[in-house]
Amino acid sequence: AIIYLLSPQASFVTGIDLVVDGGWIAQIR
């Protein structure tokens, strides 16, 4: 998700990506 934060699309991707990453991290752990 860090890649998205550094990308030009960060303005509209960051919020959704953070939620998705949170779900993935929760599943992995």
C-alpha cells in the first residue's frame, strides 16, 4: 500500500487502500 501512497492516484486510492491493507494484515496475523 505504501506504493499507492507514493503514486499520483494517492488522493483517491489511499483511503481505500488503507482499509484493504488493514484487512490483509488482520488475516495474515
